[in-house]
Amino acid sequence: MARQRILIIGGGMAGVSLGSELAVDHDVVLLEAESSLAVHSTGRSAALFLADYGPPPVRELTRRSEPEFARLSALPDVPPLLTPRGGLFTTWDEPSAAALTAAVASSPSMVAVTADRVRELCPVLRTDELAGCAFDADVRDIDVAALHGHYAGTLRRRGGRITTGARVVAADRVGAGWEVRTADGRTWHADALVNAAGAWGDQVAELCAGVGHRLSPRRRTVAIARSRVPIPAQWPVVADFAEAWYFKPESGALLLSPGDETEVPPGDVESDPLDVALVLERVNAATTLDLRSVRTSWAGLRTFAPDRAPVVGPHPEEPTLFSFVGQGGYGIQMAPALAGVGARLFRTGTLDDAVLAAAIDPGRARTALDR
């Protein structure tokens, strides 16, 4: 493939990871709308590696990412990117317990545990009301800042350029390439564009190709709560298997979320006090923590395609616009493998794994839009 000048729109994990891969043999310029990188979804991630989380394509990409995390962590300038945490998954009714039993049967790392073991792992859980519980020792914390910093640094070392404060407002085909204008009045030229704009992915797609991918930005609320009892740093992440809440230790306090997925327009979202109150209520009902106050709270955006798989490949209406969006709540944990898959698709248009290629093909999202 001939060397091209590529404009990547978006400076979160998606943009910098794919940009670092493409900068090996292309001239890459990354445009970030905000004044700094990783402001929205990447900077507000719960930072967990869960191999059994998400639809099949996500699980496959997460599995492929694990050895890449290890390889990157072995580099001299990169700290350990995955550290042990463990995940304790709880159920409180029979249908959820049946679903958890099925998940344990299909998981290589999740095992059912007794109430005694639950109390060892997290003594504050009300075990008398549990319908079922499982533990996954393979759940780990991700150093998101270090991973993003590695990709951004690699992109620059390979000759790429990152420009912040560059919100794209217009994009036109000029000859065989593109002319892109940003809100500050600058003009950029490229042979190809990459849409890595996260929650703004459909806006960019519509601007460049006239049609989006039917993406849905969803707000996820997170809070840091104080507790009257000490919070040991070694506690696992504890989650309701039906995704009604989760919590984990965070600097002597408790990070918790109601697992909300409220559809919202793309923007700088804030936490809803009702969601914060809801997660306090739910966690208090499941534990003896008696949480009363919140130190701080925030919200991030998780942007999904209709089938919740990523959207990766040439846009169906404009092949020189490469889509790299729809990472949902899985973008950090599958970033290493997804960047490699995206770079291969950009260069060759094909993958050896035809099932994965079909699952992430932007054309399948376009078909869903037409239904």
C-alpha cells in the first residue's frame, strides 16, 4: 500500500492506538477537539479487564489483547498495564443465578463460590440473601493513563503529529483526497480520514459521508463514596451479575456505579444525582457498609452500535473514510488487539478471521440502519 497522509479524528484510546499502528508506514495527523487528550470516555473508564464481558466479537478481541498487554508491559518505558484485582459476581434472584451458572460453565476462569468464600473475599456482603455467587481471579485493573500515554508517545516517535483544540466542522472531497476545516479556521488535507470520534462518531460520519452508523452514546455514572469501615485495597471488584451495580476499592474509599446506560447526546456529561442516590441505595441493600455520603462523582460516555460490537472498516458510502467507532464499554480492554485489526483492515481490507471481520464490518451496521 502506498504511503498516505491520514487524518485521524479523535484523541481517545481508539485514535491514539490505531494512529500508533498506522504511523509505521503512513503520515498520520491526529485531530482532537478538546484542549487535551482522553477527556471523555477514555479518561473516565472504570479501568477493568474482564475477558468474559461483552458480545462474542468483544470477548475475542479482549482475549487477543491479553498477550499484547503483557508485551507492552515488558517495554522499558511502560509500567505494568494489568494488575490483579479479581471479580466477585453476585446474584439475588433465581433467573440471575441461572444466568450466572451458565456463565460459569462457559468461562475458563470463573468458578462458583460458597457463602463462606464470599465472606472471605468481601466480608460486608449480605450472604444470607444471595441466590448465587462466582469468582473470577482473572479480572484485573488496567492502567488506562499508561496505556494511552504509550500509544500517544509511540505515535509521535513514529513521526505522527497530535493537534488538540481542533474540532472538525467541515470535510469535503477534493480530487482524490480530503479537505478538512476545524473550528479555529485551520485547513487540513489528507488522502484518507479515520473516524475515531467516540460518542461523536455519527456526527463525523454524517459530516463526511452523509450517513452514520446508528451509534448510541450512553451515560455511565461513577461515584467515590466514604465508608465508616475500612476498605481494604485487596478487595475484588464486586458486581451484581445483572449489572445493577458494582463497586471496588479506590484509594481507601469505594468506587461504585449503578451500571446505568442512559441514552444522551454526545457532550461533556455530568453525573445525575438520582443515579448517585440509586447506587448508594443498591449497594447498601447488598452490604453492611451503610454508605451515607459521596466524595465526588462523574459520568462518562459508552457508545454502542445496535449489536454492541465495534464498527471497524471503510465506511459503506465512502471508502476513504475509515470507521473506528462503537467500542462501547469495552474499548480499553480490547484496545491492543482492536488497533492491530484496524490497521490490517486499513492496509489490506481483509482479515484472516472472516467471522470477526463480518462482526465488526461497518456494512452490517448500515444494514441495521435500513431495517
